[in-house]
Amino acid sequence: MALFYMAVRNVQKAKQSAIAKASYVSGEKLYSERDQETKGYRTREVKPDSFILAPNHAPEWVYDREKLWNEVEAIEKPVNSRLMREVVVALPIELSNEQQRELISEYVQENFVNDGMVADVNIHRDRDQNPHAHILLTIRHFESNGEWAESRSKKEYLKDENGEFIYNEKGNKKSRNVDLTGWNGKHKIVEWRKALAEKINEFYKKNGIEQEVSHLSYEDQGVDKVAHERLSRSAYAIELKAKESAMDNDVEYEPISYYAQVNEMLDSLSGEKNQLDSEIDVLKAELEKLEAELEAEKSEPVVDIDAFKTIRENVKVSKEVFESYKFIRQRIKCGYVKLPEINKAKESIEYWKKSLNVRDRKLQNEKTILEESLKLYKDKDFESLKKIGFDPSTFVTVYREKAQAFLDKHEKLSEEVGKYREAKQFTEQAYQFEKKIVQEEFEYLHPELARIYSDAKAFDDPTVYQLMYDMNQIELGNIQDSTRFEIEQNKRQFLDAESIDKAVSRLHLNESLNEFNFYVETENKLTMATYHLDRKYKRIANDSSIDLNEKSNLYYRLRNNKNEIEFMGQEKLKVRNVLETDLSRIFAHDPMFNSLDVATENKSHFEEYTDDKLRYVAERVSLFVVNNQYSLSEIEQDYEAKNELVSQNELDEAERKLRNQDEFEMQDDSINSTGDIIDSLISQASKNQDSTDDNRNKRKRKKLTIEDKLDMDMY
């Protein structure tokens, strides 16, 4: 069967005629007493297989289609009443015509007629692959005497638990309508759908067909699949013609209508999903293998904890180290200090340093402006003095106030720098002390991994000591399985690498890359913001109507931004050097460098990279867990291919815009004859901006300037 399909619809008197519906599905011409006209439609290529089934107590005239539906329209008097219920079901193409008729007859008799409905059944076979039945059902039942029931529902008053009537706010008794037929409600549709699926499966089994259908959705069946969208009659016809045309012209068929394209996309995604599922199965198998290895390791002999504890207990602690550990406990609010707590304290102190550096650069900017203003005042260059926000007549007073404010802030910053240096000294003392203990513990627990702790002494990198600490915790059973997998991966990387500096360089890449991206993006933001600040400053610098405080603030921000851009550029260069060095170590023996084995000699190769290329290569390398999965030349080829694709897309987009511009100019002679696409884009951007501003005003939200955004981003 192509699909399980069942649709239930109501025919309303206000919108449709019961006679017209019966005429259409049966292919007969029927006279409508309500409309005083004969209803008839086109002659079908294949005459419908039509018959009427009714309860035993129904009158004989129900088997006359014209009489039946005229009676229905007469008894259902309200203009908004329902006339009939139409049920459309797909029939199994694997069954013969006789078997299909037998199936639908049994189904209708058991589910509708036995409940008291009259069913007008019409089987359509216009298309070989789409046999289906239209079942028209009465919605009013017959009494035992063969007459229509007077009502389909009755009024029932609501009562509470004590049998007393329930009243509404107006003092009237609450009531509800009770369905006398039991044919309404979503639960009935669910029952009918289930019964149809069971009837089809019964006929499949009876006729030796090894297939099965279900009325449940894919989700309810537990099938990980998305159902196709059903095409409308017109869309189906369009796609059929497209398939025939493709076959005649010996070309590949491509869907035309929207839902046909959606279905093709679903099929494509389903294929990709199946491929991914198979890959996931492989990964699951590898994961199960790793988990088995981990379980095997857990079953190995337990470490002598008492002997292990003596390593830390026998270490002599000086007063300075004790004070360092006490400081860290207070700073990060922890009970016991070990390497992770020390690293956390070091990280917070590093953030503190960055904050102090920002404040220091701001103070240096203030100092520069004060020195510049004093020089202009002494040189009596009062026009330039006004441009930077100083009034010559009040300069001395204002200068003293700002100078004093600068000295106060500088003194406060100096005090905080002193506290920072003390905190840094404490954390460094604790770190140097703790890493010696970690190494001794590692040598005790992992004598077979002598390479790691012997190289660690020479390389002295925090990443190595953190790995040793984590592996110690695994051995002691203090690490959860979710974290353990990552630690094992890092361990394998250290053991697989030709040298420990190459392994450390690979682990550093992500951290350095994130920092590099931060400086690149911040520098770009600052450059754009500074450009706008500079334009604004040039507009107001010579404007005497502008308040001097506004000029002063704008000039300060402009100078500060320029200093920040210079600083960000310097920091970016430092991180770039780190990235180049790390990549050089990783690719020290890459075939691209031939006989060059020294990492510093290879570094010149990466110095020629643009920032974008350096970021791309570093990102790709950071994804490779095992060494030498790809050569550097392959990664560079991927980068060039990506750039070509991006460039081609940009060219295509530019050509499209130019074509649209040309067409627009041909339609409207008032457009600039030069065809300046930049002007048109700027104009469109202005309209979009005006629209955005209106929307913001409606929402009563403040529109942030670029300067506001800069302050939020930086400070």
C-alpha cells in the first residue's frame, strides 16, 4: 500500500449542498429540491463503484440516493447545520477490485452502519495507483419506527456532588448538551482510523500479502522518520506531467511544486541521516570498547592510599606557602586547596590584571590630554583649546580640578596594583609548591609514564601539570566518566606526539585561537566606532554652539579609542606569534618543509599568512585529535577552495544586484542614469533604518549609538 490515508470532513448547509456532494462522488445526476435544479458533473473515465448501506430499521427510501440526501437537507433546517460527514480512505493497491469492495463494505458496516448511520459508499479508480473511497454518512439517526430522530442531542443540567443544581453568576442553572448518537468527538475518529488499519492488515494476512499498515504517526510508532507532505490534486497533476516530460527528454526529473520539492528534500535528508546513523553506530561501538577498557582499568589493583597520602603529608610547608594557601582559600571561597583551586585563583587574578590595564590606559589617556591642553594654553592656541573642550577663561580652574582628579585616580590605581602584585605573588608561590607535589604523586601512581613527567620538568607548562593531576584523580577514582573520556584523549595525545612540546602546542591552540579572535573582532569594532567618532568630532569641533563638556567627552573617547586600537593591535600580534610558534612545532616534520626540522625555521612560513588564513589553519588543526591526520598542504588547499567559493558567490551576488539595478532603471527613467548601485544601496539602507527607528519608537526602546555599544562591549 502506498500509504495509509483517512480524512474526515463535515459538509455544512451554509457552504455546500448534500445533493451536489453526492452527485459529484457518485457520478450521477441528482435533482436538488432545495435549489430546484439538477446537479451533475463531468463524466468520469472510470465509473465509480457506488452502493448504499443502512441499518435494518431504516426506511426503504434511504437506498434511493436522490431521495436520501433531499430528505437530509429537509430535516436539517438551521442554515448553519451539518448535512453529512464525509470520510475519504485510501484503498490497498495490492488487492483486486473485488477484494477492495469487500474490505470497504465490511469496514463501513462494522464501524458506521452498525452504529445507526446510513452510508453512501463510492469507490473511485480513475488512476491505477490511487484507488480510494468516499463514504458519505448521515449525522442524524433513525428511531426504531423508521422515522428521523427529532434531536441529535439533549440538554442536561449540571449538579454538584450532593445532587444540587449548579448555578452561574447570573443565577441560571448550568447545563450542557449531551450527544445522543455518540458519533462525535475526536476519540471516534481515532477509533475509525485504528479500525481501518486493522481491517487492511486483516485482508493483507487473508490474501497472503506480507505487509502491514498503521494508523499511528511515525513518532507514535517509534520510527525515526518524517512523513511526506500530501500533494493537492493540481500539484499531483503538475508533477505527473513533469515526470513524463523528463522521461521523454531523457533528463533527470526535478520537482516543480513547493511540497514536491519539500518531499524530495526530506528524502535527501533521510538518506544523509541514515549515513550519519551508520557512522554513529561505529562511534558507539568504539565508545563501548573504550568503556570496557575503562571498566577493566577500574578492576585493576587499588592504589595503596596510605602510602600515597604520605607524599603530601611529608612535604614541609614554609610560612610563605602557608600564607599563600590561606589567601587562595579566602579569594575563591574553598575549603581545601589543590592545583585546580590554584589555577582558578590564577585565572581570576589574570582577569584582575586586564581590568587594571584598561584603567591604566584610560589614565594615561587623561594624562596625555591634560599635557596637550596645558601646552595649547601656554602657546595661547585658544582655538585648538576650545576644540578639545576647554574654555580659556576658566582653563586654570578646570585644569587644576581635572589634574587633581587624575592624581586621586592614579593613587587609587597604584594602591590596587600593589594588592594585585601581592595576590599574584601568593598564587605563584602556591602554584610552584603544588606542582612539585603533583609530579611526585604522578611518578608514584604512573611509573610507566615516565616520559610525561621527565619532559614536564624541562618544558614546565601548566597544561602538563593539569594533565598529571587529572590522571592522578582518575587513578584514585575521583573523576566522573563524562570528564574521564576527555582526559584520556589528552593523555593519548601526549603519548602519540613525537615530542611533548608538539602535544602541548596542539592543546594550546584553542585557547590561543579564542584570544586571537577576540583581539581581531575587538580591533574591528573599535576601528568602526572610532571612524564615526572622528567624523562626529570634526563636525562639532569648530561649532561654538556645542557645549564644551560634550566636546571634551567626545575628544576623550576618540583619543582613548585610538590608544585601544593600538593596544589591541599589539596584543593581537603577540597572540599571532604564539599561534605561529605552535603551528611550527606541530608541523615541524611535515613534508612541506622538506629537511627543515627546527620549528623556529618553519615559523617564517606562517608569518606570510593573512589573519584569516592563520585562523582557518589553526581551527582545522585544533579539531584533529591524532597527529598527522592531514598534511599542511591539504589544509591550505581547502582554504584556497573555500576562498574561491566565497569569491564566486560574492561575484554572483554583485551581478544579480547589477541586473536588478539595470531592470529597475529601464522601468523608471527618473533613476540616476549612471546606475550608481552604491547610492541605491545607501538609500535603501536609510529607508530600512528609518523603518527600524519607527519600530523602536513604537516599542519605546532607546536606540543605542555605536558609541553606546562600544562602551557596553569594552567597559
